[in-house]
Amino acid sequence: QVQLVESGGGLVQAGGSLRLSCAASGRSFSSNTMGWFRQAPGNERELVAGITWNGGRTYYADSVKGRFTISRDNAKNTVYLQMNSLKPEDTAAYYCAARRSLGEALNDYDIWGQGTQVTVSS
């Protein structure tokens, strides 16, 4: 069974940092694009960051550029999201995602984790 399991969420003050991890199991994703989405109450799910299989290309939403960094460790089948200079508007449930098929599209995902909550207090 393929699973993506997020960890690292929590409560942090504005200006602080968190590092999210997403551990994949059931198959290797070392050849697949992976990413992070977030969804705040009342909002649509939005793509925050994506990374190709070898890290050669990345994508960031404008709202997080310069503050968030996506990375991956293919040996551990894990993708990370380092979040710095957090703002209250970053408060959301964060979801790990993977692209089942090969290719380097950064906006197309079809496997999802259960999510981890990030809350940024002002």
C-alpha cells in the first residue's frame, strides 16, 4: 500500500521556523516529482512547492518564495519543506503529494498524504 506520511507540523510564533517531512512507503518515489500543498479553512488547496525527481527543478508559490525551501532525500524516500519567517497567513493544513507517473511536471499530482497542521500565531 502506497502511503505518504507527513510530520513536523505544530504551533509556532510569527517569524519562526518549522521543517515538515514526508516519508513515502509502499514504493520508491525516487524517480517521481513530489510536492507540498496547503489548505486553510474556507480556501482551496494550493500548491506551495514542488521538486523534480533529482531536485533539478523546483516550483514555489509567490507567497512563499524566499521563505520556504523544498528538498528531498531519495535514499530515504522522503521530501522536506523548510519553512522560515513564518507568517500567520501560512496557517493551514499542509499535504505532501507525489506524481505517480514519470515526468517533470511540477503541477500534476495524484497521490496524497493525510496532512499536518501548521499554525502560526501573531
